[in-house]
Amino acid sequence: MKTLVALTAAALTLAACATSATNTAPPPAGFDASASEFTGWVRVTGEEFQLFGEQRDLRNPGSRACVSGALPRNAQRASGDISGSQVRFTGRTLAWAERNQAQTHDWQGSNISNGCRKDVVILADRVEVLR
């Protein structure tokens, strides 16, 4: 009986892991996760940003054609006024599966919750507004 309970608990744990792994999707077409610069249209939401490849996707509140990311805490807090702008972030990506917390990832004081639900997030060091 103890073996059956242990096996059931292990199966439930594996099922939960499999379910959480399917909560993300690949980044949008054209997004290069190995790049060091990421250009697009940005929506800033608290401690994270969402980067869209097309302005039309930015304007659609339900669009998930984006990749989430963050700047270090002070820069992220000061970035609210760039929301809606075309920008270029410099940094790198991190596979969401490699995050340092269960539900979020702490990037130098900013908590990324991955609102875009993609397999990668952007860990930005700086941002440049293009227009």
C-alpha cells in the first residue's frame, strides 16, 4: 500500500511538471534567442516589459506575440514612459525552464513573471528608444 501511495504521488508530481512545461510556447517567428540585441515595440507592465515584433500586436491587448523581459530594477522602474515606443534592448535571453524561482525570475531586482508565456525571456542591460 505504501508503494502504491508513493507511486501515485510521484506520478502526480510528474504530471504537474509536464503541465507547467506546456504553459509556454516558442518565441514568435523571427525572434533570435541567440542575439544580443532585440528590437520591437514595447509595453511596460510593472517589473517586466513585453517586446512585440509588430506595432499592431502591441495595440492588441490580448496578443501573446511577444517576449517578456526586464531591465535591472532601477532602469526598469524608470522605463514606464517608453511603453508604446519602438526600442532596442541589449542583453541576452534565458530559457524560462532555467529561472531562479518557481513562478518568476529575478533579474537584478526586477521580477519577470513571463506574461508573454514564451520559452525564453530577455535579460536586458540597457534600452534605446528608436522613435
